[in-house]
Amino acid sequence: MTTEQVSAAESDSSAVAEQASDVPVLEVRGLGRQFGSVVALQDVDVALRAGEVTCVVGDNGAGKSVFIKMLCGLIRPSEGEILLDGRVTEFASPRQARSQGIVAVYQDLALAPMMSLWRNFFMGGEPVKGWGIFQRFDVGYAKEAMQRELEKLGVNLGDPDRAAHTLSGGERQGLAIARAMYYGARVLILDEPTSALGVRQSGAVLRLIRRAAQRGTAVVLVTPKPQHAFWVGDRFLVFQRGRLIEDRRSETLTLESLSYLMAGGGEVDELETAIATA
Amino acid sequence: MSLLQLPAFGKARPWVRTAVLRPELGSLVAAVLLLTFFSIASSGAMLEIPTLARVLDTAWPYGIIAVAVGLLMISGEFDLSTGVMVGTAGALLGVMATEWGMNLWLALLLSLLICLGLGLWNGLLVVWTGLPSFVITLGTFFGLRGANVALSKYFTGDALIENIDEAAGFDSLHAIVATVFGTAPSDFRVSLLWWGGFTLIATWILWRTKIGNWIFATGGDREAARAVGVPVNGTKVGLFMLTAGAAWFVGVSNAVRYTSVQAGQGVGAEFFYIIAAVVGGCAMSGGRGSAIGPAIGALIWGIAFVGIPHAGWNSDWRWAFYGVLLLLATLINHIVGERVRTARSG
């Protein structure tokens, strides 16, 4: 990617913010995936809209991670289709999904610990200048563009030459989210961003997520914590045994009912009955 | 369970930060200290021009390959076949030029393609099977060790291939890879310029190109790099081809310089490249290192190789010295790595 293309990607992201939020950015229809004879996910229909935070919740093995991995091109669906802006599309790799604005931020945050902040920030999407064999990593631009993006999100990480391992958990999330936003993320996928954080840092990260949504990004958030999901989410997708069993808007829920759904919903009743009759 | 129990701390200390960002500094300090030490121990003889010429002439073949091995190590992989690859390149050039009457330049190109092919083989096997590169390149090492001598005997009837200087194109090739500046014993080979140039280019690639960022990222956290779109497999395969290419360069340079090739050469040298890379601050676990560091690591070997007999000691101590140096360098690397890990979880 050249410096010019990078700046273009940047202005794209602000254009997205002006788009009407009722047009789904990313939509999946009849999405499913089997691994051999094991059905990991089936029949999922979801439309993700710009400016919304969609929380994906469910028990271990419910299909949450297969779902988000298919969205970002890490796993290919075996059934169904993915539509980007209403057009059917296929992602052969995370690189390709990312080039279309679908960026995943993983639990490990995709940071190489011994690399500097700016090297990490542009990992896999290095801005270059010059051409032919003289094409080079535009270091000056990289440092400056990173600082600018961090400021937009209100994150201050200090010296861009710091190695990534010196960041705190919350700072790491900030860097990873800013990186995604920089690439013009239209769909930002976050996998348990607050799982290893304390209360204060969790709060800061959740505020970052809201800010990203306000800038017109469709955020997909996987989290096991009902309080965090409820505070930040506009919409909740509940997965169970490889199926999408609930698709609710936040207005239709209370923290209590969300906690109940997240704990497994009907399964909790089954469990209670099982314990009572044992 | 770690052997070294280190206190955890939240923020990395300044020296850890320096060690992470400038891993070659330690080896530079070591090289200066050693040169000073041997100068004193040899009453100044170490700093005379003929001695320094010998130091550099000892170091360059190790240096060129160590730089490539260092980049590969930063990406998290090893190559044990680099030593015998030197013999392969020389034997290929020799057989083609002396037995088949090929022009040396054509033989040069063909031997390069074959060596790059072997590097490609190493790389593809590593990324496709997911097996440790240690094992895969060890297989290549033994395969080539046998093939070098067997094929050389098959084609020439001997493991020693001679009279390369009678082949067409010898003079022009000799001028490029083996020209001498100065008169013996104060003579310097053009190989030193190749070594310096290669180190500079490798440094440039590592620090100032996106491929360099991919190398750090691949070794730093492979899955993370893949997830953000770094072509980790392509990076690794390319680096295996680079180490093979570096070995090829040394093999053909020596073949032209000495006008003969011992097909069994290079066995055991692979360890020196790895040691030079580690002494130069490249982390065996990947993700950290430099290109200049392995070059300094090779220079340290040259200093010790020449300095130990100059100091009046039995030259067998060279090996022991290098062993100790390897342990020290690994220990320092390990401590830095451990600090990074504890700081990360803290």
C-alpha cells in the first residue's frame, strides 16, 4: 500500500460515518461451517450495520469464534454466503477481508512483543515510498500517522519507539483498535477485548469501542461479561450449539435478562431441573 | 518452568528496552573488548595490518552466511544445511566448469538456481509440514553431505575438483569475487566489500522495508502476523532461499579463489553461522535481532581465531572460547526475552 492509498483509506472511514445506518455493511445468509462430520455452525442470518455495536455471546463451543473467524476470512464457510454492501463476496484470507475493511482484533491483539509501536501498528500494511528496489518503509509517515490516529481516539501511548511488550493491557487494546480504525475498518471485530483487564482499563476500552462505533464502524464484540456487553452493545446475538438462537436489540433487554441469555438461557433451566431431580 | 527466576515488573527497565531495540550493541562492545584484550596480550601485534587482514579474511565467509542465517533466525527458523551448501555450490561450479566444459558464468548461474532450489525445498517443507526447521534442514544437511562427495566422485572420480582456472570466463569471474588489494601479508580480498555490502543491504531490508517488518513480525508472533495479513509462509520460504544463496556465494567465491573445491567442505560450519547470529544478538526464539549483529559475531570469531595464537595460547582454545561466548550470548538473550515475557504478563 502506498502512502497515498493509505490516506485514501483513511478518508474512506470518515465517509462511512455519513452513510445511513439502515444499509447493512456486512450481511450473512444461511452461513454454516462443518469440520469433517462436526457441525460447528449452521443457518446463521445476520446483518451488521454501520455505527452499531453488535455483541456476540454464548457458551464455549456455541460457535461464536467460528462465526467471527468466517467474517474476517480466517475460516471459509462451507454453506451460505457473505454480502458486503449487498454484494456477495468471498474472503480467501484475512488480508483480503482486511483490504475490504473487515478487521479483526484478537485476544492476543496481533502485536509482536519485541517490535516497536509503529512497526506493530503497520504490521502487514506497511506504508511505502519510492519504487522498484528503492521502495522503502515510510518510517516518518508511519510514526506520524500512528500518533494522529491515536489522538483521534484519545489514546496517549508516549514514545512510538517503545517496544509493544511495555504496554499495559488497556494500552494494547487501544493500539490495536486505533490500528484497525486507521485501515478504514468498516467492520471491527473484537474478540474478548476486556477479558484480561481490570475495571478501570475495561471502562477505557469500552469507551474506545463506543467512539469507534460513533465514527461509523460496525463493531462486532465477543465478550463473556454481561455488564460490559450491556453497557456498550446495541444488539445481541446469542449462539447455542452452533445456532443463532436470539437476535435482540438492547431496548428489549435488561441487564438481568441479558445475563440469563448469556449464561445459556434455556440451558440454565435444564441445568436447574437436572440438579433438582438428581 | 524457567531456570532463571526473575522478578516480574510492570515497566521494562531502560537496558531491557535498549537490548530489545538495539540487540547488536552487546556484540559490538564484546568485539571492541576482545580486540583490546588480544592487543594487550599480544603486545600490540594484534593491531598490525597483516594481522587485521587475517582477522577479516577469516571472518568474511562466516559473516556473509551468518547475516542471512540471522535474518532467518529473526523470522523464527534455523538452517543447518548452510555449511554443506557451501560445498554443494563449489562442487556444482567445479563439475560444470571442469568436467562439462561449461563457461564459468553459466555454471555460476546454474549453481545459483540449484542452490536456491534447495533453499526453496527447505522452506516449503518447513511451512507445509509444520515440522521444526531444525529437523528438516538437518535432513537436507545429511542429504547434501552425502550427495556432494558421491556426485563429485561419480563425475570426476575424486572428491577434489581441480583446475577451475582453466575454465572459460575464469578471469572475469575471479576479478569480481576474488580480486586482491595490497600485497601479502597485508592483502585484502574484494570479498570484504561483498560482505560489507550484503550486510548493509540486509540492514536496509530489515529496518527500512516492509519485508523487514514481515521478518520481525513472523518471528515475533506468527499467528498475530498472519492475522493482520503478513505473508508469513512466503517470508520464511524467501529467507531459506536467502541462506542458500549466501552459502552459494561463499562456495563459488572460494572455488574461484582457490581454483579447486573439496566436495566434503563446509561440514560443521553451520554451527558457526548460528553462533555468530546469536552472539550478534539474534534471539533463537525469533522476533529480535539485526543484520549487523551476525556480521559482528563473525568478526568476533575472526578476532578470536587470530588473536588466540597471537597471545601465545594453544589454538585449540578457539573452540572452547567460541563455546563460552555462545553460552554467554544465549544467556543474555534469554534474560532479555524473559524480562519481556514477565513485563508482558505483569
